Amino acid sequence: MTRGEATQIKVHYKGKNDDFLVFVEDPETYKKWKTDRSIPLAHFVSSFKIFLTHRQGAQGTYDAAPRSTLASEFDTENEDEVITKILENGSVQTMEMPGRQGVTNESMSSMRTH
């Protein structure tokens, strides 16, 4: 049985002092939103959290962006406005996570080596 197979879509915004990420669940709806702003963000944004990567691009450790960092970069602490700016000006990055196979229950006696 294959487990863990998934596609992760994120929008990366390179700011003056840091790199910011927002995760997107539905890339097709996101593309439509870029031309039709009547589509609510809740239809395609994975979670309303903004992450920063400490100038590591779209890689590295993802930490929640503090409000002070948002205010200095985007001139607002309003997360909805910041998410909108990231989605408007950021670049889409897709990451494929391959499926993995393995033993699901190592305690099964028939699978143990003696």
C-alpha cells in the first residue's frame, strides 16, 4: 500500500528582508482568482497562516511570521491583506512528495525475521 503521496503547492514571496509563504489547496481556483477577485480566499488557501523561511527561499524551516515582521514588510498587520499581497505578487511552487511503501505493523509475527 502506498502512503504519503501528495502534491504541495505554495506561493513564495521574496520580500526586502525575508521570504514569505502561503499554502494553496486548489491551484485551479487560485488561477481563476487572479482574474476574478469575487472568489473567496477560503476556496483555495490551505490555511490562513503566513510562514517565513529566514531568507532560505521556498526551502528551509517554516516559522509563523510575527505581526511585527508583517508590519515592516507589508505596512499592515492584517493577515488577510498580507495573504492577498503574497498571492498577487508571489511565485507558485509545486512540490511532489513520492509515495512510500513499507511495513505498516512491525509487530506482526509472520513478518519478523528469526
